[in-house]
Amino acid sequence: MAAATTSIININAANLLRIGAFGTGIFYGFSRKATLTQFVKDREHARHEQLEDELIEEGKVAFEAQFNREQAKLAKRDGVASVDSDSYKFDAERYINWLINQTEKDADKPIASGQQAKEAEKKLGK
């Protein structure tokens, strides 16, 4: 009888080890899947932020180009050769004085109504 009990104990111990290994494997699988899922989400979020930053930068460049184009039209009309600081025709002193004069002119103007704003846009050639 003693031999039968030892084989039952050995079978129970083996089953306990199998169930323990199975449970450990399931736990490892779930934790590994959670880790990989979080890694993919983090990478996707970083890619989304990078694309957003690139779009914002592209928008800033486009706005600056449009703004400089409008400034160049006004400056040429007033005799400033170039508003592009990289140009060989650029005169910093003349440009700064022109900007100061523009600021003073804008400060002296009353706030335009909707109709006056439309007329001003037509005068500027928009």
C-alpha cells in the first residue's frame, strides 16, 4: 500500500507542476501581449505627434511665405528694395525704418469697419 501512495503523491506532484507551468505560461503570454500592445501604441502616438509637428511647421512656413509676399508688395511700393534678409539688395536700416513707419501708420488709423476693410483690400490688389 505504501508504494501505491507514493505513486499517487508523485502523480499529484507532477500534475501540480504541470498546472503551475501552464498558469505561468498563460500569465507570461498575457503580460507579453500587453507589453507589445503598449509598445505599438506608444510608437503610433509618437509617429502621430511627429506628423502633427511637421504639419504645424509646414503651416508656419506657408504663412510666413504669404506674409512676406504681402510685406514685399507694400515695401516695394514705399521704396524698400527687398524684405528678404538673405537677398543682396536687403538694407536692414531702411527695412526697420519702414516697419516702424508702418506701425505708426497703423496706430494712427481708426479701426476699419467691414466695408472699409473690403475697400482697403481692393486697393492693395487682393
